[in-house]
Amino acid sequence: MRVLFFSHNFPNPWNPGLGTFNRTMLAGLAASSRLTETHPTSNGGAAQHPHKVRIVSPIPWNQWYSSLIPGCKPKAKFDTFEAIPGVPATYFPFYYPPKILRSQYHRCLSWSSQSILPQILREEQPDVVLSYWSHPDGAVATKMAHAAGIPSVVMTGGSDVLLLARSGSRRRAILEALHAADLVITVSENLSRVLVEDGLPPEKLAVVRRGVDTTIFQPGSKRAAREKLKQPQDVALLVAPGRLAPVKGWEYLLRACRSLADRGLRFRCVFVGHGSLQQRLQAQAEELQITNMIHFAGSCPQAELVDWYRAASVIVLPSISEGVPNVLMEAMASGANFVASEVGGIPEIADPYFDRLVPPGQPLSLANAIEDLLNHSPETDTESGMVRRWRPSSLEESTNHLIQALSTCVHRFHDQGGYIHGLADREYRELIETNESSMADEYAYLSSSLMGGTP
């Protein structure tokens, strides 16, 4: 199967750590091989066909041109950067007005990619276009895929549905993009339920959980990990992995740390990740007078991240919104237990024996849960005989589920006669009748153009 992937959320020379979960997913897809077609061979068997992956990734224009500023060069050399060895990737600048007119970003991205994406679609002739993030990425990918007579699959990220799609014009733009896709992939049952409540037909949805590289993320010695990371052995170690972004709720963790300090708990809290909030969080730690207990380790490669999971007394993730966080699945595979917000798909993977869930935005509840888990630290599976009720999929299992979903979508798309005949009449009428759609005219134009008429 030939897959073209389109998303801004993918490693690039300016931000090599961006979208590592997408890189892992696509690397697994590119490396996998299965019986996609039945071609007899000389020994009476069937030929195996590896999946071919092509990546197209827009980069915000202000980041793209930052290299013109002295001292702001990309972190990796553009000419030699390779996110996935052997998998070609094309990057281009995405022009948009920052922080305003977000509901119209699909128009900006469409214009920015008009000389890139259609040409690559013609050259590669993919079987399916897979995109990540519903708007604007998914909206543009679907529009151009359908114009080329190719099915479109959109993967939701979690926050695009759970936060951005709750109100206003951005909600309309996101839901229109998802309605237009031939298949919508979510990472949790919770996300699928939310989208069904938002009007998407259940048959258009598929749950594909992300996989974990179990060759890296597996249990190990806590003492050895702390020695390697130069962390103290005699205090509780709270590890907070993830982007330093507002949606992660880190400010509530700092306030919880203040509460734990007031209770006399000896601990150290380490933030493992980077982001725009670091200076603000450092200032908050100073204001709360807990700087001696807080450390910012920055981002790190997966080979080092597993050591943080092993070294942790507790993994903490106080997010305001989530799909199913990769960091929690990686932590579980590494033998760690967690305290996290009861949001999104997190309750689907949590185990009440090993983990604790708290309401989002409540630092006192967060502190109580951390203290409770530290005081009643569950033994490991092998020591207690208790087995987690849910374990993350391996990369191979997740890749197979993704391949099955994509293959089903491709067959259904062509069985229904392609884009023009396969687009649900009800969805198209709704786009027209609401008279609120910024994409309805574009659909009408595409439909008439592809059928040889005039708009």
C-alpha cells in the first residue's frame, strides 16, 4: 500500500522532537510487510509487498524563515535531516496570520501547499492520504486527496476534538473536515463517543491505539536508572513527562508540589520535556518557594526517557485535555505507575491498583493522590501477582491495526465509486443547508470540476 502522510506534527530540522509518535507510527508502517495483493510466485506462494510511505509536512512560516536571523539556525542540517531513514519527506512553509482567523487556516494551508501537495500526489499516486490533526491539516489533505480521486483518512489528536471543537467557528471547521473524510481514526473509545455525539456516523470511525516500542520501553532497575540520571536514591522522584504547554496543566502540579512540601514530604519533581511555558513555570516555582525541589531536564531521546520512567516513584500528568497520552503508555510498559487527570481516554488505560486519577485543575486533589500512591506504592506485577487490566499494544500490533483500517477504507472508497459517488448525500446537504460552511463552496467546485461541469 502506498501511503502519503500530511501533517505539521512531524519531526523537522527546526524541531526534531515534534510529533515523535507520528514518526514511530510511520516508521512501523514503512518497515512492515504483509500480503497486500495476491501474486503467485515460482514456489506457489504469494508475493509480499512492503508499504511505501511518503511524508509532506508544512512548517510555520515564522519558524521556516527564522534561519535568516543570526543565531537562529535549525537544530539539524536541512539537507541531511532524515526523520525516518529511507522515508522521503518534503517540508514547505505554511503562511497564516498568527493567532487570528484560526477557522480559516485551511484556506491558508491550501494556498501554501498548492504548488507542493498536488504535484506529489500526481507523482506518487498513493492509495490513500493519511493526515494527522483535523484542522487545518485534515481539511486540506481531504480536499486535495478527493480532487485526485484518492481516499482520505484523518487521525484526530485529542485536543483538536476535545478542546478546539467545542464552540465557535473553529468547531464548525473541525467537524466539517471530519465529516468530509472517508475515515476518521481516533486513539480512544472516548474520542469516538464524543465524535458520534457531534454527529459523525459510527461507521466512519475506527479506534487505532498507538503502539509502544517494547524493545526500548520495558521494566528495569530503579536504582540503576537513578544512578545513570544522577538522581538521589533517598527521596521520592516525581517525573512529569511531556511538552511544557498550557494544556498539560503543569501549573497545577507546581501548586500540588507546594502542598506536598508543606506536609513535610521529601521529594524531587523533574519536568522532562521542553516548551514555551518553561520560563513561566520556573517563575511560578520561585514564587511558591520550591525551586530546590523542581528541576527542568529538557527533552531527551527515547533511550534516555525510559530511564526517567524506571527511576520515577510516580509519573504525573495533570492535563486539562488528552487523547491517550503516549508518555503514560510508555511509562506503563517501563513498569511505572502514574497519577493523571481523569480526562479523555486516560480512564481507559488506568488501573486503580497501580494508578490514581484526579479531576483536572485541582492541585489539592493532585497532591492527595500523589501522596496516597507514594504511601501505598503497589508492588510490581511479578511481586504481587497482580496484572494490569490493560497493557499498551506493541508497535507491530498497532501497525497491523492501522493497516487494516487503511485497507478497509481504500476498498470501501472504490466500492462506492470514489469520492463523487461515495460522499454521503446527507453530509453534503447539511454542509449546504447550514449556510455556515466555509468548505461547502469548495466541495461544490471540486465536484463540478471533477465531473466536467462548471461551478
